[in-house]
Amino acid sequence: MATKTLDDLLGEGVSGRTVLVRSDLNVPLDGSTITDDGRVRAALPTIRRLSEGGAKVIVTAHLGRPKGEADPAYSLAPVAARLGELLGAEVSLAGDVTGDSARQTVAALGDGGVALLENVRFDPRETSKDSTERAAFAAELAALTGDGGAFVSDGFGVVHRKQASVYEVAEVLPAYAGGLVLAELEVLSTLTGDPRRPYAVVLGGSKVSDKLAVIEALLPKVDALLVGGGMCFTFLAAQGHSVGGSLLESDMIDTCKRLLAEAGDKLVLPTDVVVADAFAADAATRTVAADAIEDGWLGLDIGPDSVRAFAGTLAGAGTTFWNGPMGVFEMAPFAEGTRAVAQAIADSAAFSVVGGGDSAAAVRLLGLPDDGFSHISTGGGASLEYLEGKELPGVAVLEKGV
């Protein structure tokens, strides 16, 4: 990757300098309680290295979609507290993004100190479609660093977005790729280069339309593409089967017919599913053949025969990429497919990549160890766009600056 890196910045010396770091701290919350701190932990190494190097570290990040205005429900206060706990040092939280509180908070930082700006999406210019507005906001973020400032891009989960704190700020300040971004790109380049075979991909989630581009990009490269989750029912419908009340994208049926024809036996669908009479944890459930879903019933997980077939393929894989749950894993009666497939991946000797998003959340919610996988990505959407072959603006801008 032709870009300057965190190592380059540390080699130049950061003691006494102010460094703006774009992290991805978009964690799930239950009220003010973080339910999965995986992204905070992933952001730690870069922040810690800068702090230990004597930099004054300003961290910027978003949380949720607050629609361009301050909303206490999306405050980064719980994140600042957790980041401080993990760092073992206080992390000051500015009360705004680039206003008086931000300036005062940054001015109070000593060498090695860390401050977190309030949710960057509280300012509508962050996600504006107007590049002039984004540039003006980026200039305000950059101004917080003063003379000798620098920018480290370490939020892999947002590098596929052309947003002010990701893209335009890298045009204003000397810009460097953080350790997390570099690690993610190295892993994903393995998947698109010459992966160890057999190469198996497991895709789940709700919609075929969300994964269409990655399916089309990966089909020629993989040895097996296993499809579960809500998206499998559109494929089953394309085979002529009734799917009852299951999730169905009718306008994607013809596309699925084409993909099935192109894929041959590479594309593997469930042979049985767990169905329920309602979308609820206490619904009546039963397991039926994938071609025998009755009206009024909806498929909410893959069945045990499908699990065994998927696990058999995964056991012999040399490389595995998994993105998307096999069912509604948040409800106990429909979690077994996801848990069992994840366990099969963890038990295999494959180089295994979990493609962020719901898959990463499922690993932690279901109590599976992170170290059972070679890599758990922090960026679901960014990972998929990379695998689709799309340019990631937040990476391209770093390369442009070299």
C-alpha cells in the first residue's frame, strides 16, 4: 500500500505534537451501556502508541445516525468512559465537535493525553453531499491540532465513506494510515489475491440485494459459496419453492435464477430450515425441508441437516470468509445455525475472516472466543466493498497524499 503509516509518523517523532485520529467507535448501546466493546478495543493500539510517544491525541468518531444535530442518545460519553478504562488513563470528552468545548478540551491536553470529541455526526457537514461544506468542517477539525499537527486514519469501518473526518481532513493535514486500517487491508488483500484453497465463503443476512455485488465478485474466485439467513429464501423461491411468510425479495428472483445457473454446484443453499408461526422468541417452531415451508410459517434459521452440510464443507476449507448470520441469532430458538456455523469455522484449520457487522456481534453474543478466528473485521460495509473491488475513498485519499 503506497501510503504513509503510523510507523512513519512515530519515526518522525510525535512528542508534543497534536494528532487527530479518526477511529470507529460506533458501538452498540443499551441505554448508556456498551453491549459490545470490540470496536473500542480495536482502536486502542493506535491510540496507545501515539500517547506513549508523547502525542496529544484527539480522537474523533461517530455513533449511530443522529441526523446532523446534537442528540444525547448518541453521545460518545459511554465510549469515552470505556476508552479511559481500557487505556488506564482519563479520556476527556469535549461537549461539542469543533466549538468552544472542543478547543478548551484540546488546549488542556498534556503530552500523552487523550481527548475524545463529541459525536462527529452532530455536525451536519460531516456527511454533507456538498464537498465545500465537508471541506469547511474538515478545516475546523484540522485547526484543533495547531502547528505540527497530523492525521491518522484508523476507522476502517468508515473508509468506504467520503465524509469530512475520513476524507477531506486527510487533504488538509499530513495523513497516515493507522495500524487497524493497515491490518484490515492486509487481511482482505489475502482474500482477493491467492487464498489457500479450498476457499469457502459463507453469506447470510436479510437481503440478496445487499450482498449481490459481493456474490458476483466472489463467485468466480471461490470453491464454495454457502448461503443462509433471510437471503436464502429468495434463492429458494428462484428454485420454484414456496417460502411461506419468509423474507422474500420478489424483484431479485430472476437475479437469483441467473446466479444459480452461473454458480453451478458452487452455490450451496440450506436443505432444511427452522420455521416459526410468528417473528417472536416464544413462537411455535418446527424444522422442515427447505422445499416444504407452509403458508403462514416463516423461516428464521437454517436447520440441523444444513448445519452439518455447511460444517462439512468448512472443515476442509483452507480459507473462509463469513459475513452475515444464518438466522435471527438474537432470539435463542433461532441462534443455533449461526452458532454452529461459527463454531465450525473456529474449529477448522482455515485462515478465517469474520466480515464485521452482525457476524462479529454474533461471535461475541454467542460466547465464542475471538481467537478462534484468524481475523474479526471491524468494518462490515467497508470489507464488502473492498471485496467487490470498489475503491475505498478513505484509503484512496491516503495514497493520493504520498
